[in-house]
Amino acid sequence: MKRRKTISRTFEMILGIIGSLIGIFSGSFLIFIENFGHVHTSFLGFVAILASILGLFSTYYLTKNEEVAGIGFLVATMFVIVGADHINVLSALFLLVAGISTLFRK
């Protein structure tokens, strides 16, 4: 039986949670702006919120399957950038670093 070296994934978990929470708040802010103005950004806000929820699910799967979690972080990053272009850069940065770190840290 082979012994498998376990790596602590606390760094990725923290980055994933922080990035997802920032994404949810900024997506909610876009929906809030749409309610008070003539800007039509509610769809982009929903995309950002759904992508951030995908980031939270990737954080959960981090303990079970690292490859799936890393790909989930990267997909969430792409949709967060599309969903809320300038307001959500910090969230996308956290999710991108978590995804790259998950995939390439052995």
C-alpha cells in the first residue's frame, strides 16, 4: 500500500472563501444599483453571484478532489470577471490564485 503525502489546503480554502464572499457582495451591489438607477446590470450581478457560489462549492470539494476544485476555481474566476467587470477584480484575483495554487501545488 502506497503512502500518499497529504498537503494542507488551508491557504486555498481561505482564498476561496474570501474571494467568494467578496463576489457575492459585489454581485449584490450590482443588483442594488440596478434597482435605483437606469443601469441594466442585474443579469451581470446574478452571474457574479452564481460564479461565487461555484467558488464556495469548489472550496468544499477541495478536501475531496483537488483537481475538480482547482478547475472549479478557475471557471468561477472567468465567470466572475464576465459577470462584474471592474467591481469584482479583487474577487477574481483571490479565486484565480486559489485555483492556480490548487492545481500546481503538489
